Amino acid sequence: MDSHRRLYVGLPLRRSVLSILVLMLALPCLNKLSQAQNTPSTTVPSTYFGMTFNKGADAASPLSQPVTEGMLRIWDSGAGWSTIETANGTYNWTPLETLLKNAYDDGMTTAIYTMSRTPQWALDLVNNCTSNPNQPACDTTCNYYDTGGITTGAGAPGQCYPPSDINPDGTGTDAMWKAWVTALGQEATTLCNEGGYACIKYFEIWNEVDRNSQGSSWFANQSGYSAPYMLGNGTSGHGPQNNGNSYRGSYAQLVRMTQDARCLLMGQTSLRTKGSTLYAIDNAGSGGVGSYEECPTTTAKGPAGSEIVLPSSHPQAPEGMNTTQNILYCSYGSPSTGAPNYCNTSNDEAYSIDIINMHMKPGNNSDGWYEEDEMLKQYCAVEGGCDSETGILQTREQGFPFWNDESGYSGANGDAWNGAGGAMSIGQNPDMQASFIARYALTQWSLGIGNYDWYAYDLSNSINGGSANGTGSQAGDPALAETSVATWLIGQTMTSGGVAKPCSAASDPAGKTDSNGNPTLWTCSLQGPNSFVGEPIWDSFAGTGGYTCASGSYEGDNCTYYTYTVPSTWHFYRDLWGNETAITNNQVQISNLPIMLENKRLGN
């Protein structure tokens, strides 16, 4: 491994082949990951930082601690499809309006809406689930089912299925989905135009489609029903990413829903035509599914500037990557073009979305504490361009914005900060949580991730609502760190001398490395208004003798540091608690808690 590594700088725009060649020639010491992506010198917007509110409209405001984010992700927020459309054509918009109003009042201007969770009324229900359990409307293994026996609304079974009027091969009227998309787009447009609400500009078609456990016990007990599935039964490398059952449908159904949503929200289906006609789905390269579903010339129902976000998967698992590859291109393995998968859509989905989207939580991996390396690995596996690695994206989609709209440390049971086999448990360590949050934000922008949305502000075991995986509501180190790193980044560019400069790592004074032999002393370069120059710096080493903090410490009062000499051009440093201190004798204290070196006071 090279002794000096770099991450990519933020990529909300297209990449330039010429600039990549220049970087490769000018920076011969870059490791394989730094060669993958050119990164324009863009200013960090407030919408880079996003947040999910689990308890939704009734809990989003007033906030017990302020948020710095400009983006709201609407998911698990009490304002989903199964909550709003209480019966076919009957809508209760109050939860959504309240959530968007509260978010705007707290400084969040823009929103992503995740559109899945099919209401039970949109699924065929023959008799009832007691007398006829062998039907999608009765599937209690779908996510979101309330084990208390709720059979309507947000706790009903069956929410992982597409509506019943879209067939597995993509045909059918899809009328219920289209009516929902139309109503949502019109409501969002009204609120955006009225002002005073966070404006929904981004529409994610489905949540975590790789959570598709078709081999579950529910199916084993249903003799009369066989669902379409996406990647087989898990026996040949095509299997589900994990249990959870977020999506139980075919590829063709997902593509059809995406294209119908694009038609209605943006006035266009695909980004290409068949002859002179926009079409909904190209069924295995044949004549399509027929003329019934051409996108008519229509006024867009969504707000101006609306964009479609790729249904999310998890890049840390092969199944998540394979699922996404087939959603976009139907090019992984030998996918079934007929029943039950119907992966016959070629690259129609790639021509129907605007933003690449993955859910990246480095604590889910064995080396989860070294998030810089884990995020590099996951991003490059999707984007490609790293030595011989090709990634899953084709050339056209490599230029799309890349988002992480459900982010965090991990999703382990009980305490999300303990990780799922992660290298370090930080569940009861607010300083180590603060370290993770700050490094996560710096790493993702450097990689080229243009938005990340923390999950979630107000979980019952949230780090800022109690203990584990959220940020924002709890007074203390994690909330302070989130606010501080946003202050460091928003309005700045990750450049040096006007040239994009990714975060990079070199050996620390003791020569320590992580478990993979990588150096752990990281720095990033920032430039801002009024000739401001900053350099966040930290050391992530957490092995024996690591630069860590004792459990229960606060604001760095019980952490391991070492003295580091910096150039005389740095006059101040900021810590994660908002303190700004003059540098004396060109020396600062380094730990895993990032500080930012400054040539002048930030904001002056």
C-alpha cells in the first residue's frame, strides 16, 4: 500500500477525462482509489448535510438541539404513502405539511421523499388474512408490519409489494401508483410555491430494494403463492442482501414505476426515445409493452427542478451491488428475462434516474472504525476507475451525482454504535461518536458524495436522542461535532490554491498504521471567503496505544493525544466543541478528534 493516500474531493457535477489525466500525472504517489474520480472545486452547500426524523411531524419541532442540515429525508417519518393515502383517492396531507413546515422553520430548505410502502388497500385482498393468508396483502414478513396486529395504515402487512395493478412483466395500468405520484407531485408543488415549507425536489422510488428475502419462512408456509423476486433464492450468489423484505417485486415492476413517476413528475419517461415516441419499458429489446403506456405530452406535476433518485441498496454486500447493477442494466450474471425476475429492461432504469444513491454505513463492516478506508472501498466498488476495478456503473452514469441518503455508523441490533462486527464499540462513548461524525462528513465530501442524510435525529436509542445512531437532539459531544463540522465545511471548497485537493493520509510520527497497513494521519484542505484557508487534521489509529477516548468522556477531556508541529502559516485551530484557540510554538495536540487548523479566524 502506498504511504500516502488520497480521497476524491466532492463530486456533485460531471467528471472531466482531461482533468483525471492531469491529476494522474501530477500526483504519482496517489493510491489506486484516488485515481478514480475527478472532483470539481465546488462550494459545499448546506444540502450536503441531511437528516431523517423518525417520529415525524409531531416531533420534528421544536428541536431540543438545532440542526445545521439543509436537506430533509422523508422516510420513517410518519408521512409515508401508507399513512397519507388512507383509502384509494383519499389523502391526509397534514403529517407531511407539518413535517415540511417544522423542517423549514429549523433551517432545512430542501427535501427527498422516499415513495415506497404500498398501502394495503392497493393490494388485492381476497376475503381476509385469516381465511386466506396466501396473498401479498397478508405478508407479515414485509418491513413495517406492526406485530401488534395492525391491519391498516402504517403498520399493515404487505407494504413491500408493488401495487396489484402492475404485473410482474411491467405491464398493467399502474393506475394506483400513478395516482399517488400525481397527488404527491401536486402537493409538493403547491407547498414549494407557497413558501415556508422545505421543498421536495428529489423523489426516491423505493427504499433498500436489496432487502428481498424471498426464501423466508412465510413463503415456505404458503402453498398457493409464489412471489416474483429479484435475485433468486440465495443459493447461487444472487441471493438477498439480508432479511427485512423491503421490496418483493420484479425488476420490470420497479423500472415501470420509475418511468411512470418520471413521466408524471417531470413530464418525461425515459431520457431516450423509441423512434419518435417516449416509451415506458423496453421489454427485452422487443417492441416494448405496447402503446398503452406512452408518456403523453403533459405538464410536470412535480416542483420545478425535480429529479429522480435511484432506489437504494447497500454497497458493502455483493448482493446489494448485484441488485443495483441489474436494476440499472440487467447485466449481472444471467438474470431471468421471464418469470419471476423479469430482468428484461436492459438499461431502461439508467435512463430514468438522475442521481446514484446507496446506503453506506461503515460500522456494518469488520473494519468499521476506519471509515475513511471503508467508504473509499464502497464508493469505488460502485463508481469504478480504481486500477483494474470497473465498478458497476457504466460511463454515462459515472458522471451522475452520487448520494448516500441513509447514513450512519451501522445498523446493529440494540445499539447502532456497536457495529455489526465493527472494529470498535462506541455505544457509550460520546467523544468517539463525535470523532466518527466529523470524519464521516469530511470523508464523504472528499470522496465525491454530494449529499448524506443521517439516520436519524430522534431514534429511541439515537446518539442525540439517547444513545446510539442519530445526531442533533441530544446535548453533548455528538451534536456539537455535527454542528461544528458543518460550520467548517458549508461555504468552503476542498481545494488548495484553487485546485481540487482530496483528503489524504500519511504516517503519523510513531509510524502507526491501521489493520490493513494504511497510514492514519489524515488532513483535508479547505478554502473559503475572505482568503480563509483551513486544514482539518486527525489521526484515526485505534489499535493498541491508539489515539482514543475513554468511555464516557466529554469534549476531549479523557483522550490520548500527541504533540504535532505544524507550519507557521497556521495561527489558530478550532475543535469539535466550537472553541477557537491561538496556536503557540507551532504545536497542536492530535487525536482521533479532528481539529481544523486556520490561517485566520473562520468568518473574519
